[in-house]
Amino acid sequence: MTTFRRRVAEWRSPSLRRATSWVPQWFPKTAVFTSCQEAAMAFPHLQQPSFLLASLKADSINKPFAQRCQDLVKVIEDFPAKELHTIFPWLVESIFGSLDGVLVGWNLRCLQGRVNPVEYSIAMEFLDPGGPMMKLVYKLQAEDYKFDFPVSYLPGPVKASIQERVLPDSPLYHNKVQFPTTGGLGLNLALNPFEYYMFFFALSLITQKPLPGALHIRTSDCAYFILVDRYLSWFLPTEGSVLPQLSSSPGGPSPSPAPRTPAIPFASYGLHHTSLLKRHVSHQTSVNADPASHEIWRSETLLQVFVEMWLHHYSLEMYQKMQSPHAKESFTPTEEHVLVVRLLLKHLHAFSNSLKPEQVSPSAHSHATSPLEEFKRAAVPRFVQQKLYLFLQHCFGHWPLDASFRAVLEMWLSYLQPWRYAPEKPAPSSDCQARCVSERWAPFVQENLLMYTKLFVGFLSRALRTDLVSPKNALMVFRVAKVFAQPNLAEMIQKGEQLFLEPELVIPHRQHRLFTAPTFTGSFLSSWPPAVTDTSFRVKSHVYSLEGQDCKYTPMFGPEVRTLVLRLAQLITQAKQTAKSISDQCGESTPGHPFLSWLGFCSTDTNGSYPANDLDEMGQDSVRKTDEYLEKALEYLCQMFRLSEAQLAQLTLALGTTQDENGKKQLPDCIVGEDGLILTPLGRYQIINGLRRFDIEYQGDLELQPIRSYEIASLVRMLFRLSSAINCRFAGQMAALCSRADFLGSFCRYHLTEPGVTGRHLLSPVARESAASRARGPRLSLRFLGSYRTLLSLLLAFFVASLFCIGPLPCALLLMLGYLLYAVAMTLLTERSKLHQL
């Protein structure tokens, strides 16, 4: 008998204890023994609220995970809500972790079915929307229990607003703020069990830091990600007009949260709305007219909690302050966070697009429409649009310029394409041309104009600062160009811009309508515009609500953005040439080239090579993909903005981007200053992306160069000390020999002076001055004897000589004689070349 069962047995009579032979099973439907509530009534002196909590805490330390979940299932089924409400906060925290991130909980973000199949299946079944944990939530919901949630752990704008005694605009916080009594520790929200559970579930994505071993975990395989998908599918169903019902929900139907009166009045900066349920219940003629009216509050609460916890980290005022380059970031989302938000957006599109065809238009609104159908129509524009826009603006402006931005990009593109998640599927087509965007989506494009236009400009500014030679960056440019080049989409965006830029004098009556606040009665849907036929007003209202009345709008198809697109097209052309040059360079190299270069037989000069990037690591296949991505992206951009090849050629020529035959010999774009060449912004971009580079040469003492990979470090140091001693001892004699005007002097100068010191190309005037100040006299250099190439050549020569029966000493004499003849010839050639130069 387990410890838990032994403690429960203490509450029973001896006869019941002897008759009990219970063996815990996973999620049992019925209990073998009588209710613990009856046992507790028989022994009232054991009814201590903390006893059950203390027992479960002890078991959480001593029992394995599977056994703990089995015991929790029995507790949820057998204990009354009066005792379960004392363990509920502890249980939620033990599952999702503490709000301060100290306690990890079940670590759902790292729990995977492939790695821990048993724990994964148990956790997923326990936390399923129809599982035991949700049954506990509804059991407590039926008794109208409230739980305190600290305001200090809410997102920044919400926390700041409540602390300033200003009610946030979201109905989620209305009638829930509890002010501390005398000696209290802080503000709290009084949440019902469903809200409390969802608050912890949503915030665990942000408060819980990933473990060190979780860096290589795929987010879509984790229990948390799959639970989010299940909750969305359950509470925001795409089929039917009624939420799924629990098979055996204890406590009967769950009532909606009762409205509460705040302790201190607030001055709201937003729109006051009551629950969605209130409107429909007040209009019902019969209690059983629509069962969805009793359940729609769960859908509304779930969506508001997810949006508030995941997206509402930036207000419009905060966003405007963040435009300063010296502003500090208040919240930085992670890639996992962005992937979960993308899952939410994709499901919301499917949820909204599941409206019946006759209910899509706002004019089709009628009392016969179910609450869930009305919620589908208003979910995205009412709850998501503004907070998502500020979230994306922050990500576009502050996300690192690396390949991880792909998650943000795909989230943005998923929101821009609601037609991808419509019930009707496109007919299979033989050609690769994208399906034309239907005019049905024109209202969505117009009501989300800034999502298309301003964020596109933000992406352009990022693309102009990234390395387009990288396959990952080239793919992102290709993805954006492909989405915006879908047939009819550019025309709809341009039409939306024309509606926004329409002169205000034509519609003088709109000004009053735009600033008229709705009444504070009814639900949030009651104040939603029922049928706005004035599309120009709708577009203006969207832009002003997201950017403010004094915003400065830059048209996407205006001259400023067109200039940016032309510059991006020019950089794409440059990146294609660079990728081709790298491909040609890699094709010419032989497999043994690195080994020969290490030995010193091949040139070790890296002045003509490109900086390392993804192409160096991924090979020829990535070069081909990069070229394909850039080629298609350039084609899509030309299609969108109607760019001709003549325009591209003219811009390329005007910016000086033509390159020579090998594509890499031109210097970066620069101007001549007092201290030498000064890079322009274009020149910096060319160097960063490997489009051009300076010919870098070592300008210091050749004897003090860093030891190369083809040299023996210890031998080089020893030879340097030996040559330094010889130079110090015979410096006068070597200088006298080199000063002679006869052949012997020429022969000594060839060996004892640094070749090319006077003719070396110095780019910087500072380098010229320092070179002139450190002129060196004749000296002997033995460093060449420390290279693998020299030693291997000597060994090879001695080996070949041994094949012809030539001993080491005769072989050494022959080598010295051969080198002497070579040196005499080189001395004569050097002197003759000097005479021609004079």
C-alpha cells in the first residue's frame, strides 16, 4: 500500500480499510472505495486544509512521476472543491514552475515523446483539455473560487498601467484588480480557476529559462508546443459552432466569471467592454436556446490570455521611445517564443476563416448567429492586430542580423497570408505560378495595411545590412519577395494605399466618427462597427489606431521605397557575382590543395580570397541554392515594382559596381583623405559581404612574422636566435660586403638584404613613415630552414641521391653547387632589371 493510500485510509473506518484492495490505475473512471468526502465527514477532527497539501508535497519528493500523477487523479475525483482549492495554486506552480523562474516544474518545454515517452504521455494526458487537470479547473470554477495573481509578473505595459491606477484596455483585467490592504505586499488580480491556470501556462513560456541541454531541442516536438496546439483546437474550434464538452465534467456546467466591482475607480485609456457572454445571455429568450452562450467565455479568456502574455510587451508609447538608438530593451523574445506565437496566428486564421460564407461579411450579423461565430469575426482585429504589430516592429528593429530572424519572418508571413488557412484548397496546377489572391481578401489587406507596407520597409532595411551571399539570408529575401509577388496582392496593397492617401477634405464627416468612443454597455462586439462600407475610413482608422494621428506614412510603392528596392536589387546582383566567383574558385582547387598549402608548395597568400561564410562550410550545393534564391528574388522584385533590366543596369553602372574579369580585384568604394583612403558606407557593405577587399600585405619585419602553419615553431625560434647572433657578430663585415660595387657586392646584397622593401606597395601614409624610420641593414635569415617544405625537399633530395648510390656528403656538396649556380644567375638577372629601371 502506497504512502498516499495509507494516509487516505486513516480517514476511513476499519471495516472499509479491510475491504479496500485498491490498485492505482491511470485515469480511472470510478473509485473502488467510497468517497473521501464521506470519510472526512465521519472524522471531522481530521478535516485540516493543510493536511492534503502537506501529503502531496511530501509525495512529490518521494514518489516517481507516474505514481504522483495517479495519486493526483484520485485526489481530483474523490475530494470536494472545498479541499481541492487549497492545493490548486501549489499544483499549478509545481506543473508550470514558479513565476520567478526558480522552480522549473515539469519542464514541459524540454519534454519530448522521443526522449521520454512514458513521462511525455502521462503529462500530455493529465494536462489535456479534457483531462484530469481541466476537470479540477471546472470543479473549482463551479464554486466560484478566486486566486490571487501578483501584478508584478504581468507584461510591462499592463503592470505599469495598473500600478498607475489606470485600467488596461483589455477586458481580461476588468473587475479583477485587488489593492493591498494596510501592510499588504502589492497589487493582485483575483482570477477564477480557468484564468489562473491559463495565466501560469502562458507565462511559463517566458518566465522559465531553457536548460543548458535544451538548446538543440526542436520546439515543435516539445510537450508545451503540442499542448498549445491542443488548447487552441479545443477552445477555438474550426468546425461547428459549439465548444467540445467534457465527457464527465464534475460540478455540472461551469458558469461564467461573475463580474466584480473594483475597490478603487480607474481612469481607462482604452475601451471598456464587458464579457462577450453578457451580451448574448441578455438577448436570450430561453436558457437552452444556445448552449455555446454558456461556454464562449473560455474561448474569449484563452485568446486574451495568450495575446496579453505573449504579445503585449510593448505599448505605442514604449514603441516610440524604443526608436531611439540609446533606448534599452524592456523585453527580448526568444526564437521559441516566436514559434509559439506563429502557431497561435496560424490557428487564428483557420479559426476566423471557418466562418460560413453567408456570415463572413459584417452585414450578415444577426441574432441567429452563434456567439462563437461572432467571436471568429472579431478575434483577430479586436484582440491581436495592434499588439502583434508592435511586437513585430520591435523584432524587426532589434533582432540580431543572423539566420535566427527566419522565425520572425515566417511568423510575419503567416499573418500576411490568411488565404493559406482557408477551408477551400487551391486546385492543383501544372505550372509553378502562385495562385492569384482572391478579391475576397481585399478587406483584410486594407485593414492590415501597415502589416504589409511598413514592415516590408523594415525588412528592406534589414536585408540591406545582411550578407546576401549566405544561403540562409538569401532564402529569407526569396521568401519575402515570393509572398509579396503573388498575383493581385501588390495591386490590393496599392489600392489600400490610395484609400489611405485620399484627401480628408472629400469626407469631412469622418473626423467625428473616428474619435467617437463607443458606449460602455454590452459586450465588446456591440461597439464593433457593424457594417463599415466606407473603405477609405476603414483604412485610415487602421493606420491611425496603430501609429497615432500624427504618423508619417511612407507609401510602399512611392519613390523612397522604390529607391531602397533598387539598391537591394543591385546588392542581389553583386551577391550573385560573389557566389559565382566563390564557386569558380572552389572548382579550380584540387582535393590535395590544402595539404600542399600546409607543406608550403602552394601559395599561402590569402589576399585574394573571400571571408569565410556559409558557402565555405556547405559546399557547391549551397552555392547553387544561393544563386537560385537570389535569381528568383530579383525576378519577383522586378515583377512587383515593375523594374526593367535597363534600370538595373543603369543603377549598377552609376554605383560603380562593375567588376573586372575575376570579380574581386577592384578596391572597395572609398575616398582619398589626408591619412589615406576612407571607406564610404557602400565600401563598408562591400567589405562585410565579401564583394570587394583591399590587398593586405604584411608590412613589418619579415623575421618577426607570426609562425605559420607550415613551419616548425621550435625550429623557427632556434634559427632566429642563431641568425640574430650571427648578424650581431658580423654586422660590420656584411655591411662592407654589400656596399661593394662589383659582382661580389651584388651577390651579397641578393642574400643579405630584404627583397622588395623599397618597392613594396604601402597603402597608408602612416605605414610609409614607419617603414622609412625603421630601415634595416644587411642581415642573414635562416628562417626558411624551419619550414616543412624545405625539410621535406632536402629529405626527398637525399632519398633520390641514395637511389643512385650517392652518399649524404656528396649529395650535400651537389646541392650547394646547384644553389650557387642558381644564386649567380638570379644575381645577374636582378642587376640587369635594376639597370633597365634606371
